[in-house]
Amino acid sequence: MKLISWNIRGLNSPGKGQLMNNMLQQEKPQILILEETKCNSTTLDQILAKAWPGSKEVVVEAMGASGGLAIVWDDRDITLTNIHASKNFIQAKFHLTRTNVDGHLTNVYFPQEVTKKVDTLNTLTHINSERSHALWITGGDFNMITRLEEKRGGRIKLDCESMHFKNYIHNNGLIDIEFNNGVYTWNNKHASVRQIPDL
């Protein structure tokens, strides 16, 4: 399975639509999870109809000009069920067609306030505390880091939110996948793509 997580920082301009179209043609993922779409479901439907014909999607609309989440997938390869959504995450079960692989998928876009970040971590932990499948893929924009190497400039030591994030990863049996190049990394307030390795 090939999954791409992308904080696209707005999908309303023609340039962004073309950028996504080019990425989809080049990478050909089975699942695309988007953060900060900054658009409503009608606009996203129109963009995807051109960029990824026949794809399925579940959308959390932006609030004004901020936020917005989506999970987009090819239903020939993947089935999504039990979908739950809020302004900070979309959660679903998935099944890989023609295999016995089942799991849970979460797309997140965390708030800036530390207390709200911790609340969202706790909510996700609660939702998945009795998950029916061991496999859980969670991606998106947590607005938190576990290592200083994940950022440039700014603070020179980890703070309390980083410890909460580390505990969340440990307590939920997750693995923090490190990037290995700069092509698929959000950097210096520029939108890019982060690709999760094939399963």
C-alpha cells in the first residue's frame, strides 16, 4: 500500500490543483491524506474529479479560510468503513482488497494550543484503546516533534508537548517513521509531501 500525507496549505488556487495532479500522476498512491485544504467539499470534489477521476473521499470542510481535512482513496484497492470525523482528525477502518490486511487509519491536523493538542491525543488514544485490528496508521500534521532534528531554528530543547507526543506514540504501540530526504518534507512554511513507505 502506498500512502501519501500532504499538508497542502490551501487547495483553492489553480496552481495547487495542478501541483496535486502532477504528484498523483507521478506517485500513484492508493491513499492520499490531506491537511489544511482550506476549502469546502464541493471545491474539493471538483478538484479531485480532474486530478483523480473515480476516487472516493471523506472530507472535513475548512472553517472559513483555515483547516480542512480529507482522506482520498482508490476503492479498487482499499475499502474504508466506520468513519469518524472532527475538525482535528478523520478516523476509519481500512481493508486492502484481495488481501487479509485490515487496519485503522487516522488523518490529523492538530491545533496550536498545548492543552488542545493533549486533549486530541487523549481522544485518539481512547478511540483506539479497543481497536479491532493491531495495525494503526496515523499521519498528518501533529504540530509536534519528538526530535530536534525534525526542525530548523527556533527552540533548542524539547518541551512538554514533545513528551506528551512521545508518550502517545509509546502507549499506542506506534512507530515514528523518520524521513530520509527533503523532497517529501514540509519545510520553511512551504507545502510539500511526506510519503510513508510501502507496507
